[in-house]
Amino acid sequence: MKTRSIALSLALLTMTALGVRAQSFEIGVKGGINLNKIDGRSFNDQFKWGYAAGGYAHIGFGKWGIQPELLWNQTNTVTAGSFSDIYQRGLNNANVSLNYITVPLLLTYQPFKMISFQLGPQFGVLVNQTENLVQNTKEAFKKGDISGVAGAQLNLFRFRVGLRYFVGLNELNGLNSSLDSWKNQGFQAYLGFRLF
């Protein structure tokens, strides 16, 4: 957790320093839908819908820029019919909901005024999860999540319309990762609005 805090602090300090020399700066709000799943034998191999909402800033340097965001992201999934075979006293076919506060730190490239490409890491902190997947155990998922993000965005006047793919880079299993590895992946479609 200390490493994550240091990395976030350095990123924010760098963005602040670069903001002084920026050619453009904007702040906006955004919201959308997630279509994601948790990979692993413990979960159904299907994508489920969730929601996302938050804000963003964009610091531009000609065709390049940095876009930090602060988002609330929801991940929904269902445990597999064999979950109790992998984890004793586990609940089969149980609905699972995970709510994260995420901070994507994206490098953007804008070859044309109307389109941007985005790439970078996303750091997430689990703030709420479905409990009791395993009897007598409250938290089955680890608190932190790191993902890689890639996407494209249309810039239409004050509106931002985008699609992203994200894939988990770290283990989410807080029960016993030697029995089954859990990682997230999914897509996010969003609509944003530039406030200024």
C-alpha cells in the first residue's frame, strides 16, 4: 500500500508540475457502463453489467497529454456451480458485487482533434464487496487492484464518448490463490462532459 501511495503522489506531483507548461487543460465528469468478469475456475465464465461514474482532468501538450481520473466502478459476477468444491463451505451460484474507487492515469495521444487514444495503469481500492461467499469468512477479495487500460475516445465539442478495455494485473483472490487465481477483465463505455 505504501508503494501505491508513493506512486500516486509522484504522479500527481508530476502532473501538477507539467500543468504549468500545459497547452490545454480541462476538467469534466463522466459516467457509463462496465461489462466485466472475474477470470478463474471459481466464477462463471460470462460478462456481467456494472456501472461507472466520476470525474477526469486532461492536461494537453500538443498531440500528447495526461488524463488522471477518479471513478467509482462496479464489478458484478456469479460464483461457479463448483465453487464449494474449490473452497469448502463456499456458496455456489452466488451473485457477487464489488465496488471500487479507481484512479486511471492515462497517457493520451490525439492525432486528430476529434479522436484520442489512451493507455496506462489503473489503481483500484475495493470499498465494498458481497460478503459471506465462504461461511465464516467475510472478505474473499483483496483490497487492491491494478489493471492495464487501453481505449479510444471521440471528442465532440464538450462531449467525450469512449470505449476502453481493461485487464487485471494482480491477484484478487483473498482466500487462497494457490487453489484458484482470480483476475478481472472487461470493457467500459462512457459519456463525458467537459465542464471547463
